[in-house]
Amino acid sequence: MAKAVFHISGSTKPLRGTIEVRGAKNDILKGLAAVLLTRGDIAYTNMPDIEDVRRTLELLKSLGVQMTDRTTRVCTLNASHIKGHILRRDIAEQIRASIVLAGPLLARQGKVRFPFPGGCVLGKRPIDLFVHGWSAMGARMRLVGDEYEFSASRLHGADITFYKVSVTGTEAMMFSAVLAHGTTVLRNAALEPEIPHLADFLNSLGARIHGAGTPTITIEGTDGKLLEGPGQFATLPDRIEAGSFAALVAARGGKVKITSCNPEHLAVPIEILREMGVRVTAGKDFMLIESKGKLKPIDMIKTREYPGFPTDLQAPFTVLLTRARGASLVFETIFEGRLAYIDDLNRMGAAITICDPHRVLVNGPTELRGRHMESPDIRAGLAFVIAAAIAKGPSVLEGIYKIDRGYEKIEMRLRRIGVAIERKKS
């Protein structure tokens, strides 16, 4: 069967125009999971039309969740009458976020079974934080073949400290605690904007969550009482997409307005762009990026949990640094294996030295050359699109299903600002 690929013709022609940001993958997937804690209609808006959303809707449908009013970026779900406790293996293995469904399903059904969650290969991504949290809340774990099964007649409140900050871990335990008996305290919780947004949504339906967006979150459980709809979940704009577009314009040069975004969620990346010599004008819901391509190096970009520099922007900004005049250090602290794409950039002509599994030294400026590549994961895949767009000559990018998992019709939007990119069959 023929697979889709991107054909990209690189250029130095400045980019111009306006590009719109879609809803955030990392927000909508958790919002969809929240429906399992509710009865009544929940309306979702600003949904990105991406593969991970489609797979999550398939999982919810298999559990008996009813869907109506489905359009490209809007749908209404009703989980008043769900069935079973097993996440379908063929779907759950495709997306990492499938594990987020486990928390509300365990809290509601008293049992959940799921395979090891899939998604991008980014080194070790164990579920030990989930095991620790659910065990503290009274759940028991056993292996059924090669699948995990957690069960509890009734989850109870617990005082849970995360030994490392985890967005997914924070969200999963928050979900589980909403229907539990008693009070749960989550310490060293993640601070990402998606956390308080999810908490505000749940609170609008009757949950009692306090402190979301701070390191300590307190949840007063409902003792099994479902949250009541109707409700509405308006998906946040994708800050990773907005930051990636900004990196592209900064690297290629030009003047582009990025709309439907929240610059407050990108304070550190914006400051880095300005330090490199890029002019960034930030409004309430837009960014105007102006770059002449003469860029300064950065001493170090170090990925950190929010509000630090996002790990999901590390690859796009590494491509950007190949355009800077001098040496820049990139230090990836969140995921192992997230620098595996560097060899491909070097084959394009980049001068990047791998210091160790977590650090690379980027020397520039270098002229990248187009080549045939394969996308290793969602974020590095978009970084390859950026690299191909600024390279000399044509490139072919395979494995674009991974890009489709996180970015809606990316080629159509990039063409509007001047990128020569086409989706074709291989």
C-alpha cells in the first residue's frame, strides 16, 4: 500500500503572511478522557483534526461513549452509560495518551486493563508514577498476559509526592482522585497550562480541585458520584505548534503573523528568539515574527518543565540554531533518546557535535542540503519539515503519519506562508 510522504523544496525566500494555530493535542486528549468522569452532554470545541484525537474517540466509542454533532473540530460526547473496563489493545498501543483514560476508568468502573501505552519512541517512559499513585489510593495491580490490570472496590484519598515532575502523571492522579473517597494531595505536580485548564473544566461540572497550576494540588473526592453535564471544553491553542512556526520563520527569514495562540505560554522560547536577534511582537492572541536571518547563538537551551523551555520545542529550535553565527549548546533533560534525529541533520550539512546522550553543540551558520529522510517522532518530524524548508534543494520526508498525529493538515497551512510542500503518495 502506498504511503503518504512530504515533498519539500527548500528556499531562502522570506516567508510572508498569516498562519493559524490549531487546538493543542496535549490539551484535547486529556479533555476527552475527562468525559469518563461525567454523565450528560459534554461539548468539545477547537478540536485539532489529528490522528491522536481520532484514535482517542475510537477508544471512547469502544467503551460505550456516545458521540453526536461531529464536525471537523467540534463534537459532543455523552458517557452516561459506559461499558467494560478494557482499553482496546490495537488502538491503545498507538498513542501514549491512552494511559490517561485509565485513571477515570479505574475510578468509575473499579477496574481497568490496558497494554503498555504506545506513541513515539523517546527512550524510557515507564508507568512507575502511575503504579505508585494508584497503589497509594488503594488499587491493586496484576499482569494479565502482557497487559496491566488495576482494580479497587473504592479508591481513597492519598498524599502522593511525585519523585519527578510528570504532566501525564499529574493529570492521571487528578482524574482518579475526583471520584475517590476522601481528599488527595498531589505534591511536586506539573505546572503546564493544560493542568489548570483541565481542573477548571472539571470544577465547572462539580469537581473540587484546588491549587492546579501550582506544585501542590488538593482534590476533594465525590465518593463515586459522577460529575454532571452539560459542559463545554474549549481546547487551548497549541503552544508547541506556535513555537515551531516561530522557529521556522526565524530560521528562513520573513514576516509572519501567528494567530489563535497564547504568547504567555511561550515566554521562554520568545525570549530566546529575541536574544537571537528575532523581532517578536506579542499580542493577546497572536505573535508577529520578523527575521532577517542574521541570528546570534545561544549559550545554552536547556529543556525544563513548564514554565521552562519545552522539550517538545527542542528539535525545532536545534534546527534554528544551525542558522546562528557561532556555537550553541542544547541540553535535553526530559527524555532519553530525544536527540536521535541529530545524525539526520548532520547528513543534511549541519555541524552538530553530540557531547553525550543529553547534550549537543550546534555550530553555525551552516547550509543544509535537501535529502530523503524519515520522521522518527511527532516533534522531530516537524523539525525535519523546518530543516527541509530552509535547505538547498528538494527533500522527501517519509513517516509523516507521526506528524499527522499531532499537527492538523500542516502542509496546507505552511503553503499559505510560502513553504513549497506537497503531500504525495510514495
